Amino acid sequence: MSSSDIAFVFSPDLDFSLPDFADLGNEGQAGTGNVHVFDGARASRALGLFQEGYPERNPNIIAPVAATQEDLAHGLCPKYLAALADPAIAPALIAEIIEVPAAAGASLEALDQVLLTPMRLAAGGTLDAVRIVLDPKRDSPIAINLGGGYHHGHYDRGQGFCVYNDIAIAAALAEREYGIRRVLSVDVDAHQGNGTATFFGGRSDRAHLDLYNEDIWPGDDDAWAATRWPVGLPSGTKGAAYLAVLEASLDLALGEFEPELILYNAGTDTLDVDLLGGLCLTLADIRARDALVLAKAAERGVPLVAVPSGGYSDSSHIALSGLLEVASRPRTLS
């Protein structure tokens, strides 16, 4: 398999910058400062860094199509989606989800432009990536969506900057359009993937492996109970210990569940310089982590879709570019 067999789902429209909501006027004029610590330009920065470092590699770069209301309705509660479209209540709801109280004073039109539209595009990119790896006419066993990974989103509510849980919607699409019966979520974001856990829990056709910092938010006991393989790690966990636990956990999950599709939530907030994650992985450790997950999937011939999820440092895009490098390496599939 060459780099040309790999697909990157990307558009510069995945980038976003939250305004200073105090500067949002009645006409919806927004300030330019990003008030959240997440790097909204991570997708473009990561792809640019990859292309600069590996110009000889030629993955397929495919523009995402935004998730429609019909797409979202296959996985999310109709009342929740209706609330997000209601100008009277949506701003306060969105402000709570993104943890920026000042956003409650913005108009829905402004919030849709600066936030919801990029998030629907990212969610659609995850759906596109699933279609790419499962299309029998293609030979693309790995697809990386440079947006998405909204793993705190629940069926009937958003949480933790996650409005639409694209991982859950993608699993539903794989079943609906391709007859996939065993979808494995592998979540290595530093934060517990509590939303995804509630979608995947209690089902024989879906399973969730979650490797996360047990000492930080959200600490969701219900999600822990719904996760088939919850692996909580203490703050300060370093690369060697982390990778050993990850490999053992992957072997267990892949051996027991035998998935037909892997949805890989490759959070970069595990970096030692991250402001929120609390783990101590270096850039080299994260690249080794990504290489391990992709190699395990390749050994078993399981198609894999990766999404970048959280990352709260100025090195987040460097870690994501490492995932692109790992994915575009030549490899042999079983």
C-alpha cells in the first residue's frame, strides 16, 4: 500500500476562530480573537507541515461535505437538533456546550457561521472518511479526517465543546449503508470519551476502548460503566508506560471483538505541553502511539478512520501532522 492509497479529508473551511463574544454587535459583527484554548487552525497547519516535510508523498486529499440535518438525525435526538436551530434558546445552549458564557449573547446566525458550520463540515468529513474506507470500488483502507472527534457529544445534548458526536453518527452510517456489524471505537484523547461511550454501550455490534487520564474532567461514572474497555491512567503517565498499556489493550479489544471497522479518536491533548490533558507524552511518543494503532489495524486488515479530537497547545498541529506522516507510510495489509 502506497501513500496514494491513503485519503486525507480536508478543507480550509474546517478552520475556525471563535470571536471575542463581547464584541459581537447587533449586526453580528465579530471580533477576531479566539477565546478558547483549542487551535482552530490546526487542520490547515497540520496539513501544511506534512506537505512541507514530505513533498514526495501524495495522499488523496478529498474535500468534506457538511453533514446534513438528515445525517445528524440518524444519530442525534430530534428535540436536541430542533433546539440547536431555535434562535430563542440555541445561543444559551451553545454557550453552555462550548463553555463560553458570553456566547449566550450572540445571535444564532453568528454562532452558526463561526462555530456550527465548521462543526457540521467536520462531522460530514468523518462520514466521508467512512465511505472512503468502506467503498468496495476504492483501495483506501485508511482515511484521516482533519476535523472532528467530538467524543463528548451525547444523543440528546452537547458537552465539552462537542455539539455533534460524529463518531456515533459515523458508526450508524457504516451499519446503515454498508452492513457493518462490528464497529470498534479506539479513543486515546486525554479526556474520557463519555459521549461516545453512551452511544456504544450495551450493544453487541459496537464496542468502545478508552485510554484516558482518570484524574481530569469529565470523570463520568455512567460512561465508565458503558465502556467495554475503560483504561484510566494517572496524571503524569509517560510514553513507555502509556504505549505498553495501549498495546495490551488493543490486543485484548481486537482479539475479543474482531471489528470490521475502527474509528480512531487520536487526541493530541496527551502531549506533555498540553494545557488540559495532564499526560506526559512527547511528540515522538504520540507518533509511536499512532503508528501502533494503525499497525494493529493493518495486521488484521481492518479499515480505519481517524479523527483528531482534542488538543490544547501550540504543538497540537505538529502532533496531528505526525499522524498524517504515519498514515502515509507504505505498509502491507493482511
